[in-house]
Amino acid sequence: MNLTKPEFKEIVSNEHELRSFLGEPSLLAGNKVITKLDSHCKTIIQHSPFLVISTSNSDGTCDASPRGDAPGFVYIVDEHHVIIPERPGNKRADSIHNILTNPHVGLIFMIPGMEETLRINGRAFIIRDQHWLEKMSAQHKVPHLGIVVEIEEIFMHCAKAFKRSHLWNPDSWPKRQDLPSMAEVLKDHVKKEELTVETINDTLKESYSKRLY
């Protein structure tokens, strides 16, 4: 099959060219980064039920993965370290595989209804110390592993993305029936005859009801 690649002629390739279009950061934006958790950051983490962790492997191939649980599921060790519990998933362990070869990670914490977000950049490693993992027990289940993030940068991200997207406004949400189901998407992606929409739906229901923790 011959695929025609899109042609892009005006590619921004250096910082000087970038700054000629964007300009320089404001005094506020250029000085908002801190290097340890203060009381405000701790409060946001303690109220956040959801984050996205960004990782890449040794070749630079990137991945972004959601993590969520009850508000405050991320454990604050001290001003420089937090732990993300590794709850049961599909066992691909993309984030963990990446961290084993490249410790650099980025986190973005979200709180429903709050349009500003908290970002953390740092270095991560994987632990299995029961002393720490037991502190993140949920539904009487202790996680097998934890992702420790040693904080290097922390800063708030403004609300423009959420204001533009109206993410927290239910009136802007699409009707669920207008979107494909997870089972329909997986069936078309996996392309295995024995995996029907019905069998995939059953697998998902069983996973969501019995293997969240």
C-alpha cells in the first residue's frame, strides 16, 4: 500500500525561531517554579483523585498514563518525595518499564471542578517496601509496588486549557451514545475473531468489578 505522507514545509527547529513567534515568558510565568512541596502543593495533592504520569524509555519513546483513586491516594513522604501506588492494571506496566531505563518523569495533578493543575517533574524509582506500601492500602488491599518520585520542579499550570475545553462543564460533554464503546474499539484494534464485543464487554465488567485493587 502506497501512503502519501503529509508535507510540512515550515517547521520550527530552534529556540530563537520559537521565541520570535511566542515571545518571552512573563515575570510571573518565568519565576513560578519551586523545588519542594509547600503547604499549597500538599493541599492540592491531598485533594486530587487523578493524575497523569509521563515517562519515556532509554530511546526517548514517550508514554502518558492515567492514575486515579480516592482523593489523596498519592502519599506525601516529605517535601521532596511522593509515592504513587501501583494498583492492578492490564500488566503491560508501560510506565514502570520506562522508569527502569529512564527515571525522568512528569506528573500533572487534577481536581474536578478546579481549572488550574499542579505539575511535578522529577526522577522516579520503583519500590516494594511494605512499610511504605501499607500506607497506601485501599479496600483492604496493599499495592504490590509503588512509584517514588523525587521532586526536582513544581509549578502551577494556568486554567486556559480547561477554560477552552470546558472540561468540567457537563453541558459541553458529548452524548455517550455518540461515541464507540471500549469493547467496540478493542475488537477493531485487536482483530481476533474469538474476541467479540460481548466477550470483551464481559472481560471489562469482570475487571472493573473484581480487579480494581
